[in-house]
Amino acid sequence: MITDKFRRPFRDLRISVTDRCNFRCTYCMPAEIYGERYQFLPKSQLLTFEEIERLTRVFTGLGASKVRLTGGEPLVRNDVEHLVERLARVDGVDDLTMTTNAYLLPQKAQALREAGLGRVTVSLDTLDDEIFRHMNGRGFGVDRVLEGIEAAERVGFHPIKVNSVVQRGVNDHTIVDLARYFRERGHIMRFIEYMDVGTLNGWRMDDVVPADEIVALIDAEMPLVPVESNYTGEVASRYRYADGEGEIGVIASVTKPFCGDCTRLRLSPEGQMFTCLFGSVGADLRGPLRDGATDEELASLAGGVWRVREDRYSEERSSLTEALRSREKVEMYKIGG
């Protein structure tokens, strides 16, 4: 296992399989920028399934044991279940998961389960249909996402986690409704502080609803008790309901940064390796891979990048100048959340 300059080990690999998405969420891919004429990566620039599998084997050799498929929206990548099948067979992958908006999950859930996917996390920011249609930028209704969650449950995915990005004045008044709905159905609801990922979503600190406020809103209706983390580096602070029926999580990257425990590396669709969600420049792995580099050479390259890693943007955010905070950063749709 390798460690970085702050002695943080590498354990979590997040693979973005596509930069495309069928949603245009306002905080990730605003429709006014990513419209019909926007040029996404051509197929030739995307890592193939074989290349992703090979790099995953290299990364597990460096310590990765948890692999999450993201996007964009991973289910818009053709035959993504074949990639799941490949990765499920990689020695060292103990936890294979996917984050999805669930719109295509009704027809994909069974194939993903049979291919070896262990868990799914679904992004759903509100149950209010009108607000959801606005937030996803495409006018898609909530019912289709709920159908996807139900399909995942039917084929045996458990536990199912549901993520909501909370924005003040947009969907913050629907927090308790989300918590209650998924508590009744036995799923884990997680609320995420709105983050300044990328540079195109118009992020402002005033739009952030702090995790403490989120917890207080739910606690007032359904009392909560703090729970210890499942493992070092877990991004969500956990709370269980006082009556023992279920739990929630809050991800407080803005108000309570957790950089000190970060064990995550992200691989973009075109093979760029990013050691921070808020990174600006990635390390190219596709070039050496296609130029004939051996596994040992790829491991040396990736390991070398991790060993000099000193990213801690969230911890430094408040002390940075406005120019540094607003410097160009990789957009979230390229490297997942």
C-alpha cells in the first residue's frame, strides 16, 4: 500500500466511464453551457473496457480495494454491464459500486446485478416533481428515478444509498420529506453540501446549507443519534434514528472538511488520474498505456503521483484568496462526485 505526503493511503478508486449524461443538473452540467452543440469526448478518446480493467488491476496492486463507477451518467455508456463483469473478476476489488441518476436503471438493474455489481447509490435531490424537473435541467420527473430504485431493490441491491445535493432556496425545504420517505423504505439517505466543484456552476457560499443545519432539521422531526464511521476515510458523517429505524449521512466537504482522511483517486473517461475532486490538472495514463507501457511502468507512474500528493483543498478553502478559490478546476461531470 502506498501513502502520500500526509501518510494517507490509497484505497478508493472512482472511475468515470463517460463524460456524457442524460441530465443537465444545474450544479454539475448546466444546460445553458452543455447544450446540444457541446462537444463531448469522441469514442476514440475514451478508455476502452479492456484499458479500464487493466488500469484497475494496476491500481489494486497499489492498494485500491473499493471501486466506484461514475460519470457523467455511467448507464449511458453502452454495455456498461460488460465492464462491471470484467471488474468484478479483478483480484483485490472487495467492493464494486456505481453512482447513477437511476433514469435507465429499470432496464439495467438485473444485468448489473448478474454482472457482479455489489451496490448502487442513486442521486435524487428532491421528491418535489416541479423542483426536480428544474434541477435536472431536462424536465424529467421523479417517478422514473423512483422506479429505478425499486428495480434495484427487486434484484437484490442492498443497502441502497440515495444522495441529495442541498442548495439553499432551491430544495432545502424538502430535506425532511426525503429523509422520511427513504427511512420508511429502508434505504440510506445522504445529504451533500453544495460544493464548488469545477468553475461553471456559479457556486456561492451563500447557497450552501451547512450539515449541522440539515441534521437539526431532521432531528426536530425524527430524533437522531450520532454513529461512528464504518471505516477510516468514510466521507459521510452518520446518524441513526433514535428509535433504531434506519440512518442518514451528511457529507460536509465545505463546513467540515475531511481531507485528512481522504483515500480517493479519480480516473477520468480519457484516462487522466486526479488525486483530488477539486484538482486542476490530471496525470495522463492513457498515453503511456497506448504507447506500450508495462503494468510495472504504469504502477510506477501512478504510484509516483500519489506519493507526492498533498491535496487538501477543502481544508484550505477558507484561507485561499478569491483568485485561488475560483481557479480553473476539473468539472465534476468528468470525474464523478
